[in-house]
Amino acid sequence: MLELVCGKSAGASLKMAAKRPEFAEVSRDVVCLELALSVGSLRDCPAQTGRAEVLRRLYGAVYPDFACAAREQAQRNRQALERLRVAAESGEPVRVWTACAGEEWCLFLLAMSLLQSARGPVSAVCVPLLWPRPDGTLCSIRGLGELSPERWCTFLPLETPVDPVQRSAWANLWQMSQSESAPLRVMLNGSLAGVPEDFFDGVLRQSMPKKQSFTAGDVVGRALVRLPGVLDAFLAGRLRLWTQQGLLRVHRTAEYYYETVLERTDA
């Protein structure tokens, strides 16, 4: 069986889970895709390209050596997509892990599109973002990348077969997102919706102190607590834009952007 998951962090955690002898139900053949499907045009930069241009823009908001990192990730994406294609054509079972968060749900819809004519069984596990612990307290995550290795198997009972008719219906939703080609995609009332690039600006502003300096990483971290499934590099890019527009000023620079100290110009 091929396990398909969204993001490097989730992929690494699932691979660790698969190595545990008590988790024999999880395959060691794990494929992870980091396509940033919730950001940027799907028409101008489709998934099959590895989305190098979108990754370059996102990585450039945070990392010093972003061009090389974006190229390498795009290449890994193309290899993973080819592995998925081979599995679909050979009849190998495929299990897609997802969650009701923007990036994970985008990948789920893409996977359903690519697996429409799969010759083997396809199933999905939709991991809840909120679930009760045995002691009665609640545990919440913002995406699959926050799952520890021992957690994955607890959600296997949620696995559901996805037949060709269902895959076709999900694929139609993906095609709608492609044709809409919005600059940003988010989950609204349980459905994927295209929104403007400034959709999260209100939350980002509320995460900035008014009368003191702050690091870019602190602001992005506070905002992410309220924004499950949103890419941190996208929010960092908004801060960089506001700096260019004069809404923020740089108090102290740093090679790694999240360590850059900023302050508001309207304080």
C-alpha cells in the first residue's frame, strides 16, 4: 500500500510510525507532497510542474538560500507525483491522509483527481483537528504535521473506501478550484473556497503588539494558532509586503526572516 500525506513534517512522522512493529497496519511506502496548493494560481502553476515558482516565492519570504530549496522541493514533488501515477496504473492500494484544513484538503482533492481511474482500491483517512483524550480533555492540531508518530494508528478506524464515483465528484471540485484560480484557498464552512490574498490580514494585524517591537516569527506564530492549515511562509510574505508599503519598519535585520525585529508605523 502507498500512503499519501501532505507536507514534509507529516511525512516524516508517518514514516517513523510505520517503522514501529506495533503499527504493522501502516505501510512503510510513504509519499509526501509539499505543493503549497492553497497559495497561488492553479492554472498558471499547476501541481504537475512541482510548483517551483510558488515555492520560490514562499521560501523567499523566510529562507536565505530559498532558490535552491525551492528547486529541490519541486523535484521531490515531481518524483512523488510520478510514484502516485505508477501506483494508480499498477493497481497498488493507495491510502490518502487528510484533514479539514486548507493545504491538506487541497491535496486530497488533487489526489482524487489523479486517482480517478486508479485500478486498485483507494481509501482516505480524514483526521479530526479536535478530538477527546482518554482523560476527557481535548487535543487540537492545526494540521497533520503536528501529529506525533504514535498518534497515526489511532485514526485508522476512520479509514473510508473512496469508490470511482466519489473520486469523480471530488475531482470535479478540484477542477472548479483550478478554473477559479484564486490567489488563496481556505476552508469555509467545511468547503474549499477561493479568497483574496488579504483574507488573513485582520488576524495578522491582531497578532502584532501596538506599542512595542516584535519578531516576525512571534507574529506569525500567534496568527497560526487561529489559522489551521495556513502556510507560515505565506503570512511571512504578507509582513514583508507591509514593510515595503510602509505599514511596518524593520528595527533589526536578521538572515533568517523570523528573527527580524519589526515595529508598527501606526503605533
